[in-house]
Amino acid sequence: MTFDDIKENLEFLDDWEDRYKYVIELGQSLPPLPEEAYSPANKVEGCVSQVWLTSDFEEVDGKRVLILKGDSDAMIVKGLVAIVIAYFSGHSKDQIAELDAERDFAAIGLQEHLTTQRANGLRAMIQRVEAVAAAG
């Protein structure tokens, strides 16, 4: 599922309770991480919940793109992980540098409906991915 699909589905849902359920469903759709992925190196600092993100660059159609996988111990946060993955994964370092994550996430209205801790955690995930991409 793409970020645009997620954005469209969230816009279709009027009630924020339904949107939260959808975000939780997105998290439930994430494939499980291998046990070794739950390492301190993959843990995202700045999240109240535990969040792990793995990142690798792979060649896809002749382009070197970032592939993300992730998990969280909290249902809503796991859904946010899924959205971050949908947003960044499959893009090249240059494409990620051109993205405006703050604007795009604001456009789906998610952050204004998250607790301060969850919004900070989402920012920490985004910053982590942007740093990995910039270093890649």
C-alpha cells in the first residue's frame, strides 16, 4: 500500500475513531521482523513506545532504493510505523531528500490527533529515516 492510498483512505473516513482503527489495521498488516532485528541499533530513540526500524538499500529496477521494515509494541504506533514505511520505502536517497515529510504528514491530519508523545515518536521515526537515507 502506498502513502497516497493511505492518505486517500484516511480522507474517506469521517470519524477519527474509524481512522484510528484503520491505522491499527495498517500496523497489523506489517510482516513480522526477524528476532535479530530487535536490537539496540534498530531501536528508534525518542519514542515512548518501543519502535524498531530496519533499513537496507537494495537495487530495484536499476535504482538503489531504501527498504524499510519495522515494528512496535504499541498498536497505534505500529500503524504509524506502517505509514512511515509506506512513505519512505522504495525511494532513492535523492528522492527522499526531496520529500517534505512534515508537510505530507500534516496533510493527512494525523499529528493533530495524536498525543504529544506519539507525535514526537512519529517525528523521531521520520528523522531517523531521513538520517539513514542521507548517510546512504
